[in-house]
Amino acid sequence: MSRHGSRSRHPITADSRTPQELREAAEQRIARVLIGLGLGVMIVIQLVPFYITLTTALKHKTDLSSQWVPPTQGFAWDNFTAAIAQGHILVAIGNSAIVTVVGTVLVCVLSALAAYPLARRLSKANAAISFGFIGLMMVPPLSILVPLYSMMASFHGLNTYWGIILVMVAGNIPISVFLYTAFIRSLPTSIEEVATVDGARMWQVLLHIVVPMLKPVTATVVILTSVNIWNEFALSGFFLTSPDRRTIAPAIASFFGGQSDLGAAAAASLLSVIPVLLVYLLLQKYFIKGMVAGAVK
């Protein structure tokens, strides 16, 4: 009797949701599944080149099996030795680090200084300058290679750190100025006006008020600029021909000559990825925070 009573107190009821709600719930489940499949496909596509590079770096020259197949004759660690001894990849990594760090810092500082007056002083001259920066973003780097090379040769800037840094900074400033200008225009001017009324000078307003608010866009500029400089090949391959001044891309390209060494080139590529992974793992929370803050702003 008590058993029947307990059943009567807790009756089994059907889903009380309407057909429309059930249909929407089913569509949401299907959407989540499709999104998961899409992300899985994207991850596989991103990992395939890394897998082929890894298998190529670990294979002996006599191993003629498919690149999709793991090494069948043991691991060829001599490919990494050749990348270090013949390709000078460790020297190239150090050169790339110097050029990337110095170039990124200069781009951030110069772009922020140029963007502030462009964003705050709305005049025809500043509008023309802004359009000029946008136009420079559309100029292919190789289209100005000949005059740029001639100018750097006359300044004795070939195979020098300052020469390639100058070229990298000039190439990355237009997009950085565009990003800084757009971000500064979205910031309210009330805080700057209050500081000006209190007697703060222009450089004090910029240094103590504006610069701290530029952290989100600065994170974006740092990521874009550092990646562009680290991976740059089109210009550095012409301006850096000395083995002790080459950056990563020209150093890896040196293995593709008369007698290509794919194993050593793949090993050099893997070694060049290690610093980037370490930096990202150490600073990922700052990068993600900056990107999210920039999106929210």
C-alpha cells in the first residue's frame, strides 16, 4: 500500500516542453555537434603540416617511404646536427630574436606616438596622413625591393641588424598606426580633458593616461608585428646573405639549393618553433587577456 502511495506522490510525467522548444533544443544539439566537428577538422588541418615536418626530420636520406609513414629505419638525429652545424639555425634563431624584439618595441612606440595626434586632432592634413598609411598597407613589399635594396646598400645597411630592423619597422608601422588610431578614437576624451584642466601637459597626458589604456591594442600589435617579423622571408632573404646575420627563414631556405636536404630543413623548422612555443606558453594569459579586452572595447 505504501508502495502504491509513494508512486502516486511521485508520478512519472512526460517532457513538459512545447514542440517548438523541443525543436530548438534539437537544433542546438546539432549545432554543437557540427561546431565540434568543424573545430576537429581545423585542428587536424593545422597538425598535418607539423606531422609531416616531424616525420621528415626523423627520417634518414635512404628512407624513401611516404611522408605520411613514420620512420622505418630508426630516427635520424643527424638531421638536427646538420641543421645546427651547416644551417647555423641556432645563430639564426638568435638573430631573429634580436630583430623581432627590437623591431616590435620600436613599432609599438612609434605607432602609438603617431596615432595619438591623428586620432585626437581631426584635420584635413591628419585625414590625408591616415589615408596615406592605409595606402601603404596595400603596397606589396617586393614591389619596392629594388629601390629599397639600392638605398640600403648606399647606407651600408646590408647584412646588419640595424638595416633589417629599419626595414621591418617601416613595413609594420602602417597597420600598427591604423590599429592604434582606431582604438584611441574609441576612448573617451573626458579623462584627458580633466587632466589638461588640472595642468597636465600633452606628454604627461599621453604617458600617464593614454598609454595605460592602450594595453589591449598593444597586445594585438605585439602579436601581429612579432609574428610578421619572425616569419618574414621576402625581404630578409635579400638583405641578409651572410650566414652569421641570417634570420630563420633565409637559414632554412639555404637547405634548398643544388642538393636539397629536406630532412635538415625540416629539423631546422622544428627547432625554430621551440622559442615561439615557449614564449606563447609563458605569456599566453597576457595575450588572451589583451585580445579579449580589445574585442570587448
